[in-house]
Amino acid sequence: MPKENQQSSIGRAEMRHAPVLLTQVLEVLAPKAHESYLDLTAGYGGHAAAILDRTKAPHKAVLIDRDAQAVAYLAKRFKGQGTQIVHQDFLSASHELAKRGNKFDIILADLGLSSPHLDQAERGFSLTKTGPLDMRMDTSQELTASQIVNNCSSAELTKILRDYGQESKASSIARKIVSSRPLKTTSELAYTIARTKKFRRSKVHPATRSFQAIRIAVNDELRQLSTSLPVWVDLLAEGGRLAVISFHSLEDRLVKSFLADRTATSYDQQLIALTKKPISAKDDEITSNPRARSAKLRAAVKIKTKKG
């Protein structure tokens, strides 16, 4: 694709990217003037722009993303406002901020893929567009989906598909992938997976769970999340609010379990839950933004230390 056409495609994708659960995020985080803000997965800045519109303190904001394309867009969008833009995965960035002693009044992590990831075939995330087997959120990292698909043993693939995709046909799909190698494109992989499953009329593509599993493995998503959660609590100022938006049950289970542990009533309780149950998108948002269908928002506030 010519560079100018690629840039045009990226621009259109960015325009179509709508931040999920934006109204609900603003309600639970309740941004106030002059508060500091950490966005761990800033993407194209939809949530960040709305929150900074309320805090009026862009110089107290740190926006992080592991995708160089998103970081370039953020730098342009928030240029001249004093906002710190960081190109890094959220686990590494969180550790560095914690080492420096940073504290934030508001922390947000939207764990979903952005629309540009899915809209650009060359990124390799899409089931419906032919592209290379890539799936890297950070295109500078070495591990790609192609390496997993074409190099892992049948047993290794079965474990990835079962553990990260909750795929009931994991072993048969893994054997089919191995027997069909080499696979070079997303379309080849999707077709190979679909051939192992009985045809059923469904809006969900038969390869959806497998693509999710491979993407999680490529980007080390679950380990990043489970390791980061306690660091995020450390980064919260007293009275600070943390919100996490997850998009599949594995992520939500980790967030739910962690928050339940840290909000448990005991002498070492750190948080108070702001959401008794996960908040989901309403029908009107799902209609205008289908990716919001699976989004779940959980939030908590850090307890203030009693003085005296």
C-alpha cells in the first residue's frame, strides 16, 4: 500500500475509534480540576481528552501506549499541552513511574484493541481482512503470531488455545494448524481453524477464540495485567480512583479477583469498590460501537489513611 494511502487509512481508522463506556468512565472516576491522570493504554486519546477536559491539567497527565502509531498520534493530538507521552508497555512504564515515586489521582486502563488495530489488515489482528500473521501491539518486539503458529508444537498450541482462548476444540485445531504449515496470512489461519469446527450459523467467526488466544500469547497480555495491578494500586494517591475496562472473561476474572482481595474488609484493606458489579455498555452504545458489547468496567478508590 502506498504510504499516502496507508496514512489516509490510518486517519480514517482513528476517526472511527470511539472510546468505550466513556460516560460510565467519567461517572466512576469523577475527574476534578487540577487532578493528575495516568492513562495506561491511551490509544488515540478518546478517554484522555474527555478526562483532561475536566481536570484542566494536561501537564499532570501521563499517557502510555505500546503501539508506536498510537503514540505518534497522541503526541500530535496533545502537542504543546505539557502532557507526557510514553511509548512503552504498561507494565514496564508502571514500574518506572513507581520507582520515581509518582502518584496519580486517576488511573485508567482500557485493555481492548483499538479500531485501527482491526481496520489495518497489515497489523494482522483482523479475522476478515487478509494480512500477515503479526498481531504485535508493539511492532518493535520480535515475537509475532507467525512464529507461534508456525513454530510451536501441537501440544504448545493446544495449551495456548485452551488457556488463552478457552477453545473447546483446542487439540484438534492445533493438529490442523501443524499439518497445514506453513501458514502465512490471517485468512489462511482463519480458514484452517474454521475447517476443524462444525458449521453453525452464528455472528461469531469460528476462529475468534483462537485469534484471541494467539494475540494474548504474542503480547503477553495476561501476565502483564496480573503483574501490573498491584503496581497500579501503589501508584494511586490516597483518594485516587482506578478503573479497568476488560473485554474477555480471562481479563475480567483477573481484575475481579484482584479488586475483591484488595477491597476485602480487613486490617490491610487498600481499596473501596466503586462498582459492585461490572458496568456494561447500554444498547445505544453497542448499536453505534459494536466493540463495546463485551466491555466490562470495574473501579475502586484508594482508602485515605486516618490521621492522628
